[in-house]
Amino acid sequence: MLLEFLDAFYSTGQVTILPMTAIFVIWFSIRGFNKYQIILCFPFFLIFITTFFFPYLARENIKHILNENVLIFEVSGSINEDLVLSELKSLHFILSENSHPIGEKIPIKIVTDKSRKQLSIYRDYLRKDKYWLYDEDYKYSRENNIGYIIIKD
């Protein structure tokens, strides 16, 4: 539920950030600063909150779903499903190494008795055993990774 709100915050922030910035600059140049201009900072606040909290909550959501009764777990491609599943169950923050994802999207499908989840991973440019993780259910996490998994064959 909270992820849906954060995703809506992200979309709202994206749509309103440019108009609000333009209004703020014009208003500031004409009248100087006053307390009502704080309202124009709202899109920045929404994007900051989303960027700060969303990846953590999305990772926790995936771990919660994998603790349910998993009926279907499919990984497209030649990656070992058991390794991917164990990495997703122990998902945690991994520091970025100023790299980027490359190659084709590798879809992951998770179906439990209570929910469905579509994830995707992309191989890292620098480390061949590191994959960028995306959650296909939300706009924010389709555009921004929510973490990384390391799969050592």
C-alpha cells in the first residue's frame, strides 16, 4: 500500500517539478522570497521522499512475498533459478560502483497463493556476477533500480 503512494508521489513530482520551478524562479525574481514560495518546493519534496524510501520498501516487499507460499518462480535465460531465489530472499542494500546495466532484460516471474510479482534484472557493466534489480509493478522502479543481486555460478 505504501509503495503505491510513493509511486504516485514520484509521478506527481515528475509532472509538477518543471512548472513549479518556473513559477518559483519568476516569482522570486519579481517579488523576492516569501513564505508562500515554500509550497512551490512540493515536487522536490515528493521526489526526495520517493527516492529515499522506495528502494528499501520495494526490497522488503519482495522478501515478504518470497516468504509466502511460492507457487511459480521463473527466471528467463540461462541463470540458475535457485541462486536467484536465494539472493532475492536475502536481498539487502549493495553499494553502487558507478556502473550501469547492459544487455537484455531478464524477466523474473513470482506467483504466490496471495500475490503476483514481475521483476527484471540486467547484468552489470563492470561485474559479471552483479545484476541490477527492477520491479515492473511500479513506475518508479521500472525507471530506477531498487537494488542489486550477486549471482556467483
